[in-house]
Amino acid sequence: MPDLTLLTRLFAAFSAETPTVNDGLCLNRRYKAANCDLCAQACPVTAITVYGPNVQIEPETCVHCGICLHVCPTGVFATPQQAQVDKKLLDAAASLASRALELTCPANGHPDKTAAPVEAVLQTGRCLAALSLGEVLDLARPRQRNLWLNDSGCASCPLGQVQPLIQERAQQANELLATWRHPVKLRTHIAEPDALVAPHRVDLFSGQQPSYSRREFLTFLRHTTAQVVTTVAAEALAPPDLTVVPPLQRGDEVPYQRRHLTAALSRLGTPSVSVFDVSDLPWAAVEVSAECSACSLCARFCPTAAIRWTTQEQAASTPDISPSTAFDLSFIAADCVDCGICAAACPEGAITLSATVDPAQLGRRVKARLRSGRLGPCAICQTPTDTSLRPTCYVCNMPLTRRISD
């Protein structure tokens, strides 16, 4: 039976907002055979139901833990204050960059006491499993000492079933930090019990407030009260700095969490290798074979517009040559969420997904050409197609029995 007292405390500590749902972004709506239910599987209180392309959250059941916000690869879930909450936590951690630090969640009844070899604890306003990969990387980046995640209380927590997500996030972050030659490692209590020390008290800070200990706050107050009193009426509050995540450009469909991840990797600098295995990470590289007929279905189905299709009319070079249309199929590795829909939707079987990418492409949104050429009319239905492959489009090239069944 869940600890109702603890669950009530968590509910009070978490955001007061139930995430909004835009199931128009769901992979199942983009491609009916996607069968994605990552959000429902991750929800620790089974507040999310997925019926094909329809996604619902039960407000009475939801505890606002925030896990669904980053588990969904296409941004179906969102909260209005998400960027501000992320920024507060990152600012609080940045002011403690020189100290050995641990992150703990609101379920920890004694957050100022830990067995990790740290000097300070930062208590977040949400479950540690709700930290996105981009957020974890930004938390680790300015540090020179390991960052601990306190998952020791997960076994007794009503939301404890999500502990594997904490471990997975730490492993993914460590793989990326090592590739970018960053000296910091993320460590967890459950994964590294031998590295723990005797429980001891440390300075406690809030991840939703400025990071001042009681002594630091009193010192600050004594030295600045006079100046604040004389200037507070004259100075306007500065707007929050939300540059942690770049704004979305018109026409793009990349969700907030993925833009944060791309920006976080760019802030890490230059990776140490030119070839990187992303088998355990949320990317893939798209490869297109010569069997591609330029139908553009992959680009139309791609949920984050990682695959881009463009065409351009070209005038005839001489009077006896008809005008033509040039096409270009390109790929932005940083935007790919490894959903596999492009390969499933390709009628020619021309697309394969590779786990090997250039890590430099993950920290910046650049286009890489997959294929280009000229379109001509299908010999049967006149639909534009790559006639250098064959004279007919993919539909007319299908056996009649397949066209009827489809």
C-alpha cells in the first residue's frame, strides 16, 4: 500500500499544473503503426492512457511529477512554466559549481543528511526521474567534481518504480560527458554503494530558490539591505533568462526537450571523436539507398522534421528541353528521435537507421544531404518521381494485389 502521507507531500511539492496534452504530436497519430506508449509505461501513478492516437491524462490521478514531459520524444506533454522551472534549478546548481554536490528529491525526509561524499545537497522540486538528459548535462557541465543523484529512497517511495529512469539518465549523461572529454561523472547511491561514506550532515539548498545557506543569506542581507531599500522602487525586475533553450524557428517541429538537449551538447564544446555509437541514446542516423524513388513520404511522416524535403523549379536550358524540378532530401541528426517511422513508411525499403553518427552533428542543427536529383512525371499517373530510377512512381510500380490491399 502506498505511503499516502509521503504521496501528499510530493503532490504539494511538485508543480500545481497538470501537463497539457497535444496528442496531435503523438507518434501514433503521425503513423498508425508506431504503437508508442512510452508515456503510459513511465507514468508511476497510471494517470496516462493511450488509445491509438488518443492520449489522455486523468487530472485527479496525476501527481504532476513531470516525468512524461521528457519521456515523450515528440513533446505531447507540456507545462507553461517548464522553462522557468528548469532555469531556476540550473541557476541554483551553477552557484554551487565549486562544491561537491548531490541532487535529491522532495520525498527525502532528511535532505540535509547523506552518505554521498559531497559537501552540499540541492533539493529539486520534482522527482529525479523528471530531469531531462539536456538538463542533467547542463547541471554537470560547469562542475569539476562528480555530481551525485540520491536515489536511495526510491524503494520506499510511491513513485519508486521510476528509479530505472534515473539510472538510465545517469548512464546516458556519462556516455556523452566522456565523449566530450568532460571530467565529471554522474553517480547514484544504488549503482555505486561502495563509493558511499558514513552518513553526515551537509549544507542544504533549494533548487527552486536562490542558492544561499542560512549563513550566506544573513551575510548577504546585512551588506545589501541599505542598497536594496534605496533602489528597489526605481529598478524594474529583469525578465527571466530563458536562453538555456533556443527559440523554435518557424516551420520546425522539434520539441522543447530535444532543443534543450541539442543546446546542452553545444555548450559542452567539441567532442573528442568523430564517430559515435548512439545505440543507447535517443538518436539515429538515417541512410538512404539508391532504391529511393523520391516520393518524400519519409519527410512527410517524420515527427520532428529531422528529414527535410525541398524542391525547386528549374528552367529549361534550351528550347527543346522541358522545365524540370530538382529535389533535395536532407537530414538533421540533432533532431532525430530514433522513432523508426521513416524506415517503416518508406515504400521502397530504401531507408535504414544507423547507430553510428558524427557527435559534432548532435550539438548543432545542420543539414546533411541524403539524396538529390530531378523529378519527372510518372509514365502512368504523371505523379512527380525520380525517373532516373524507373519510369513509374512507387504506387504504379506496386503489384496490383498490394495496391488493392493497401
